[in-house]
Amino acid sequence: MALPHAGYAGVAIVSEELVNFALNTYLANFLDNQHVQWQWTSPVTINGSTLSTTFSADATLISLAASLKASNNQNVSFLGRFYAKAFLDLSLVPSFNAAHVAFTIPKQVGPIETGLDAEALIEFSLTAPLVAVSSGQGYQFGVDTQNAWITSITAHLISTTLPYEYLSALQDGLQAPLTQQVLNTFLHNLPPSTLRASVITTPDSFSYDVVRPQPPYPRWFSVSAPTPQFTWKQLDGAVIAAIDMPGFTSGSWQDLWDFREDELRAFGGSIYFPDLGSAINMQFLQDFVQRQIIPNMRDGFLTNTFPPIYLHQINRFEVKSISTPEEASRPGVEVECFVTVYTDESALFDLNGTSGVDVTVTIRGFLSLRNGRLGFTVTGTDYDVHLPLAVEITLFALALVLPPASFLVPFLAQDLIRNAEADAGVNLQILGERNSFDLSQDILLPDTVAPAFHLRPLIWDNEVFGENPTAKYGVLLANFEPWYVASLQFYAQTGPNPVSIPLNADRFYISQPWVLPYIVFCYFTNYQGLFQPHDPTLRVRWQTFANDNLIAMGSKDVALRDALSTSMQVSIYRFMNPNKPDQDIRISCRLYRQLAGQTEEIMNTTVHVLSYDPSDDSVKPYVQWSHYVKYFDGYRPVTRRRVSKIHKAPGKGGCRFSGQFLLPRMHNKGKFYSIRRFTGLPFDFAEIEKHRDLVCPYCFFGGPDKHYHPQYNEIADYTGVVSRRWEGKSITWQGAGG
């Protein structure tokens, strides 16, 4: 059977999706202001004359994505995009005014001035190896930019103010060998640490200090270990990192493989496919503890509480199969310690004249993953005298909760290794009570400010089997939540305090009685670090509807990089009377990426601002509901939400369908969505013919082929209004008083 660690001290598999998330996170954090500028001269024929025309361009890298394929070759294929702004330098074309008198020629122009310019996307293919980048917290993958080479480029013009005679020369220049050489030079000047391609994969050091548990917490001992040797291998849809520890392990590069699917199958599968898979060689962990820690962890008090426990030495640390009364055999850890339990707490200050009991304690336990926490379960303890349970767990945690255990979760190594001084020293008692790590948490990639990735641990598998040698390993699989879900935040403000709106909500309501707010302000934030802010393919579409009618002054579709793109202020008083109940202002915001006919949805959030009549629903004459419908779109069955027309309520002129969702027993979970009762129509009754597409033709007109007639439109008017004018005719509404 192939071992997940392939003989290495530890390995980590990173999915292609996570590699690309990490790449673009670092690109957005580090390369926003990194530009490459160049010029070239091209011949352009105008009115039969050939002119030598100079173009200038300014470009910035906006995206990079790896395509991982199993190979013994250490080169990885990438696809990327530069956003370029090109400018036509007319200072050397004096005859241009005669040929195109409609254009004004600036005498002095710069490479990125707006005038006669064009915007373009330069798509390129790149091959580059990956390298280990030590962030001070662990090894990450980085793109070896010094050995990266662009193999092909293609330019696409996305907007331009240039005359058409220049477009062909401009596009040819943007994808010429000169441009390819300039972009190659730009990439070669970037250090690999700016284009990191993963979370932390494996620790980059196992040397650390441990302090004593008692004040003033002096250094107890130091662990000095060789520097891990990093290697990696490209797999289909993933990349695997591995470390060898000189003097401990010697892994086989050819035996590295993707074990994630086999582990999922062994545990019955998962709705998530893991972005990360980590495997630790438990035999290495055992050897490391025996040789580097046990000889040093001795002769010291473990706690500063009563009874004082003095550790003489740890005799043994072994990963093995352990039998329990409940089950025959299970992989676990066995630790044997020699301690003295003193009966006088003054022993903490002076051992002379104090009495104690020497005890050899053997502790057995298991590592397990429960509710997102990787913890230790004690299953049995052998000793000669009674010891408090807290001491048992403290001793057990002392032997296990040490930096070597961070191999199990290398992508959190910065939290475990760098906090070893506190975890293994000062807070032993707290660790003994907690005895687990919470792996379900939000983490930042090293040296970034955003976004926070949410880690979801899936499976922990610990195996011990075979003889001569015995195979011992642990595997942890984890998934990362989508990057934008954990970071983007959307707000709507109708008063002094903004209200947080769930992302991608399609029916979040902000209601207030009788009247609408005069101004509604909506905005989203925390998108820094998610993508390149100057990416021209990112757009924001704001739309405002008043009672389902589009309001142009409250709508826009702009590039994310444009000013005020992330906010929308809707001044309701400018287009309708806000002092009216039963009004619905719907504001939707869509953040998306559009390129070459394809659209990537990032966020689509809708908020409704309502004015409502607080009267009892039973006296409100109008009703509207929404429900789910299923239909076949020619490709597959789909489910959509359908909003009904406005009906009169039963008994108030309503048609036979108007009461179908009024009774609670009719609220079928598979069909019913929402129902709304209201007092007045969302428009003036005099304009009912203009809005007949919003109302039921039977309730208000007597049928779809009918038009307004008073006998079909008399309703009980509980507002006191008794008459309105309709096309010069007197229309009487039945008032509440008769």
C-alpha cells in the first residue's frame, strides 16, 4: 500500500483552485501599483501617405491562473492578463491635423494621459517552475519569476478613442515580440514572494524555545533541528509539497501521489472536495520527540498549583495501536513519565524538608477530529497513587501539544509553532483543560491584509499497521470557503446607522410605518485583496425600482475602478411621494466580471425598503403573493420565484384566485414563498390603465379584454376618500360610512 507521506516527514496537497485563489490574492495585495511602460513605432497609412507613428503603453498585471497537469517536468503552465492603456503620440505627426481636422492634437502628451487613447487586455501564456518561499511561518509555493517565460500573447481592444486607421497598428504592436520581451523583463524583476501560490504547506523550521511553567518563566530548553529540505511535484489539478528532515527521513519523489480521493472514499465521502490534504509521518514524529525533546524536557515543575508536580523525565513517547475495553485496537499515543508528586506546596520554592511520592505514569490517548476541533482523548492511565484528573490530561498534553504536532496542520503552523512558547510552557494547565485546537476558523495568508479564508476541516485519519517497519501516519483533509463570502460586506442606510445585508440576499426588507425615508444609501466594502482594483473586467450594476418601475436616476452600470462605483444614494423624494404607505423601493447591486462573452457572478444582493400600513391585515383590500414554479427550459428542469399580480382581497371585489394563499394551511413549503396585504395601490388609481400589467385583470377590469368601468372598480375605501376623477368622469368609491 502506498503511504500518503511517501517516506517524507510531511506532505501537503494544494488544489489548483486554491493555488489560483492564493495567486490572485497576492497579486491584488502586492501588485496594484506595479506598472510596466514601453513605446514602439509603427507605420500607419493615411490618405495614401505612410506615417511613422509612436505609441506609448502602460500595463499592469491583473490576473494569473495555473493549469496543473501531472508531469515529471518542473514547469507549470499559467494563463494571465495584463490591463494596458495605450496612447497615440502625435507630436511627430504634423500632417495629422490636415488629415483629421476634427481632432485636436496635444503638443505634449504622456504615456497614460486621456486623449486619443485605447484600453486593451493582453492575454498571455506563461511557463514557470514553482519555488519554496519561506514566509517566517512556513513554506509556501511561489512562482519562480526569474525563470518564467511568456510563450504567447494576444491583445484585445476593449475601448478606444483612436481613429480606425490606427487600430490595426496598435493591436499588432501590443502583441509584437517587443511587447513580449518587455513583459518578460517585468516578470523577471518581480521577486517570487510577490506571487505566492498557496497557503502555508509545510513548516520551514523545527527549532524553538520552551519556557518553564513557573514565574518568571525562564527558558527551559531549546530544540535545535536541521532545516527541512523542500521538494514538490505537479499532479492533475493539484500540487504536492514535501519536506525531508536530514537524519530522520528520506522520501521518494516518485511515490508522491494524490491521496485525497482515497481518504474520502474510506470515510464515506463528503459534499466538499478538500482543497488541502496534509499527511504526517507519525514514525518521524515519534523519532523527533524521542531524540530532540525527551532528552531536554526534564527536571522541572509542570504546574505552579497544588499539588506541585515535578517532572524528572519522559521515559517514552510511542505511536502505536492501543486496545481499549470498548474497541479491540485503535491507533493512538502512549507516553510514560517519571514524576514526583509533592504534598507540600512549598516544594515549589525549596525541595529540602518536603515530602513527595515518586510515580511512573503511563498515559494512553487518541487524536480525533470533532466539531472542527483536533483534540486528545485520554483512554487509560496507569499509576501507583491517586492523581487528579487535571494532572493526567496536563501530562498528556505536555507530551503531545508541542510544536511537532503542528505537522498535523501545517497551514496553521504560524499559530502553533510560533505560539509554542506559551502553549507548551506558561499555559500548560489551560492546555490540559482545553486539550484541543479549533481548526474551523478564518485565517489570512501570510503578509496580506485581506481576504480572510474560512477553513473547514473535513477528515482526520490516523493509521498504524504492519511490521518491520510499522507504517504510521496521520492525514487531515480540509476545505476553504469561497473567498468573497468571507470578506465582502453590504450595507443599507436609511437612518443614522447602517444595516448589514446578507450577501446575495434576494429579499431583505427594511420597513417603516406609513412613509419612506427620503434618502437610501447603499454600499459594499472589504473587497480589497479579493482582486486587482484596476481590473477593467470587473463591473458593478446598481438598479433601483419603485414599485417594480425602473428608476434611471438610481441606476448605473460602471467599472469597479470608477469613482463611487461601490455606493449608490437614492433620493426617493425626487421621483415619488415618500409620504404614502405600501410603497416598495427595491435596490439591487451586482458585482460581476465580464470577459469575452462570459460572466462570473461575484455578488448579487437586493434590499427592499418598504412603507407599510400598520393596520390589521384583515381590513386591507389588496393582496399579493409569490410562489415557486418549476418548468423545463429546454435543457433541464429549473425552479424560479414568481410574483403574482396585485389582487383585490376576497369579499372586496377579489376574483376566485385571490384567496389561494391567505390561509396558513395553504402555505406549502415547496411552493409558497411570501404574501403581502396592503391598503393602497403602489400607484395613483387614476393611472391604473398605465399599470394594468401589475394588477389582476379580473379583479380590476372584469377580464383581460375589458377596460376601466366603475362597476368593476368599486372598492371599500377605508381611507375616507370618496371620489376621484377619471378621464373627466366622476368615479364614486364606497366610503367606510356608506
